[in-house]
Amino acid sequence: MTYAEYFSYVKTQFMDADVSDIQEHLAYQFNITGEASGIFYVEVKDGKLYVEPYEYYDRDAMFTASAKTFMKIIEGKLDPVVAFTLQKLKVEGNFDKALRLNELINRK
């Protein structure tokens, strides 16, 4: 799978989330390693969700993992906290906001 194919799939998965009631600003950068490696960000701003294939410098948290690990997290097959505990997911930044990732994933 190429990065473009992977990003397209991930964007579709995230865009199903209803974030209309989230007024807090959340900004996450995802660094994908290995197959389909690349960078994208997910931002919630003013109750709207944005997913773009760019680096986000003013992020709250940055996640680094393989494409396979992110796929499992996004599909709800792997809890991000468990992935972090198993050292399959690296997290930098604001951990309180990083924990809200699971909330975004479960809003489909």
C-alpha cells in the first residue's frame, strides 16, 4: 500500500467522526513508519474536523507508529493506550489531549 492509498483510507475513517460538540482545539500529527510511511495531521477546530497530509507544527500531540498499528487503532481493533503500553505507539506532547484520540476514533 502506498502512502497516498493509506492516507485516503485513514482520512475516510476519520471523516466519519461527529465532532460537532467538541469546541476544544485538538491537533494531532501522525508519523507513519515502514510501509506507507509519511506524515498527516488531524485537527478539531470549532466543532469541525480536518485531516490533511501535512506536518502540523502547532500540534498538541504527535503519534509515531507503523501503518499497521495505526490502522488497527483507527479501525477500533487496538486501543491507543494499549498500543502505547506495548511500545507500538510513541506519544510526544500533551498527554491529556493525546488521550482524547480514542474519543475521536469512537465517534463514528
